[in-house]
Amino acid sequence: MLELIPNFRLIKSISLSLFISFIFLRPFSPAFAQLENKQTKIVVTDTDTIHRNVTKPADFKGGLGAMSKYISKNIKYPAQALNDRVEGRVVAQIVVNMNGSVGNVTILRSLSPECDAEVVRLLEEMPNWKPGVSNGENVNSYYTIPISFKLPSENRNKK
């Protein structure tokens, strides 16, 4: 179709269609998707979601008392923090995966770089937990842990 516009040159109308296709692929793995084929029913389990609210929170095997013992037994007061007489609390957040393993350690409240690094080391080496449960299934979930650093009495009065 040709149009004439006064005081302008001849313009030809062109009809253009553009097709853009996006294909998002995720590698298939049993951990990513569990597929059942029962009368065209498909069940997909998402393993990437990390839940904040769960029916039953993740639990250290043996409970809080066992976790306190584990932390007390395995924590090492960093030498630099001991020399600088650093005391206080580090608050860390972990992800307890659906298989019970601990990962994604994040420091929410820092005390010192040395104390923070020790908390990350300690939490990454933790044994497996009982995972959180939501709707009757094990899920990835967040768990927040405060860890206190308190100087031994012989180091408190040193100046």
C-alpha cells in the first residue's frame, strides 16, 4: 500500500512479523525432578527453593544440647581475636538441604573477620541434620544460629 503525505516523500508501508523463541533448559537430574506417569499425572519436586516457613524446622541430630556440645568441642578461638580481646556474638544463617547436609553459610551479624571465618569453618564441617519438613516432604530450609565468643577468665584482665 502506498500513501502520499503532503510535503513529504512517498512512503511504502511494510508489514513485518518477528518471531523470537526462547528455550530455557535445565539439565535433568533425579534431584531436580521426580516424574511419575500415572494416568498422565506428573509430579515435579523443586529442589532449588529454600523455605523460610516449614511445618517442622530442621533439627540437629540429638537436639539443641547436642548442637551446643558440638560447637563447644569444635570451636577454636582465633589467635588474633584472643590477642585483641574480642568478645561477642556472631549470628550465622545456614541452609539445611533436603538431604540433611549444611550449606550456604551466611554471616548475618559480624564480630571480627577472624571470628566470622571460624564460625563459617565450624558450620561447614557440621554433620548432617534432620531436614525441615513442609507438607510431609523434606525441604531445603534456613536456620539461624548465634555463636558467642567469650574470653577465658585469664585473658579478660590482660591489658
